[in-house]
Amino acid sequence: MKRTLAITIALFFLCHISPAQSRKELIAELQSTSQLTQVLQKKVDSLERVCLKYEAMIASLDSKIEKVTGKLYEQAEENDKRIKKLEDNLPENKPFEFVPNKKYNANRLLVKKGAYFGYIDREENLVVPCIYDDAYSFYDSGVAGVMKDGKWGLIDREGNVIIPFELNGINERAFGSDLLLIKKDDKYGVFRVSDNQYVLPVNYDDIRKGCWDNGVYQFVIKDKGKVGVIDITGKVVISFNYRDLTWSSSSYYYYGKDMMTVDHFLDNRGNKISRY
């Protein structure tokens, strides 16, 4: 039994205690492993530097791609605008067409779409839609005569109605740019566009141009079969005692019963005068 234990102990020491030469080899092996570790560490460091370099390159490429993508988006938006403009200019898509021989007035221009009229501003925005059967250009005061469903009315620059669509006619040339001859149900009146009000109500059988007396306009008016003269303030200048009166340069003249021969002349106060 003792002999067996001794042999076991001897074998233990032989297995776990190396001779001096074996220890040297172990040290050399460890040194070799350390050198290999250093080499590997250098390669790892080199790889890290390469990775950092490629990361910088990738970041630079990402930045360039972002810029190029941004430019492509901008170009695409610009192309979309051009395409829309081309589409808008197609006859079937245009919001309006210009009316020949019309000019801007009160910053509005008369245009049409098909058979209907409207108005644009100087940026060519359609500010009053093309919904009217007929229309005049705007006056300096910013109103315009327009027709809808066979009746005339008056609108402002934004299309708001000033006079409802109940008139049979608007004559913009009868008395000058500031005064409109208005017709409704076979009766006539005068509307002043500078302050958007009637100066003569729509009550008369006929209204014609009279004298311009020191800035006060006069009208030859027919009422209930008789003719007289009323000024723009509503004052009766010549009483309604005549069949007809006509203003000519410096006086009113009255025809006799035959309606062909001038019976006498009147000044702008209604006094009889000699023409020559």
C-alpha cells in the first residue's frame, strides 16, 4: 500500500513540475504569443483607421447624395410648374381670354371665357369670374356695368353688386365718363359713378344732353309728354312747357308747331334770346 502511494506521488510531480528546459520553452512560447498579440493589435488599429476613413467617405457621399437629391426635387417641382403652366395655357383649360381693344381701367381689365365676361387685375388674377352675358370696362371710380340673365346691373372692382340686375340698359357714352344714362321699365335716370348715387331718379320718359353751365350739368328731360331742363342738382332750369328742346353749342332751340322750323332760342336760364 505504501509503495503504491509513493509511486502515485512520484508520478504527480513528474506530470506537474517541468524541467528547466521545458520552462524555457514555455517562456519562449509565451513571448511569441505576446508578439503575435501586438501584431494583431496593430492590425486591429489599422483596420479601425481604415473604417474611420471609409466612414468619412460614406458621410461625404451621403452629403453629396442629399444635395443631388435636393436639386432633383427642386427640378421636379420646377418641371411640375412648367407642365401646369402649359396645361393652363391650353384653350380648354385657360381661365379667360383677352377681349380685343380693351385696356386696364381702375386696375381691372375686361376678359371673357366662352360667351361670358369677367375681369382680371394687373397680375392677371381672375378677380371677377366670367359669369356675365355682357359687360363694360370699369370706370375710373371703380364700377362697371354688367348684364346677367338679360338685365343690367352695376358692380364694384371685387364683383360686389351696387345696382341690382333689374335695368334694361346702361349708356356709358351719353353724358361722359362720370354719368350713366340708366333705363328701367321704359323710364330713364342718371347715375353718377364717382359717388355711386343717382342724381336723377329713374322716372322720366327721356333724358338727353344739355348745357354745361359753370360746372353744373343740365339735362333736357321729357316728362309726361312735355319737355324742360333740369340741372344735376335737381333744379328746374326751364319749365316743362315745350314739345321739344335741343341744346346746340350756346343755346337751346325750340321748334315751332311744324317741328321743322326753329321758333325761338333760349339761353341756359330759359330766357328767350336772338341766336345772331
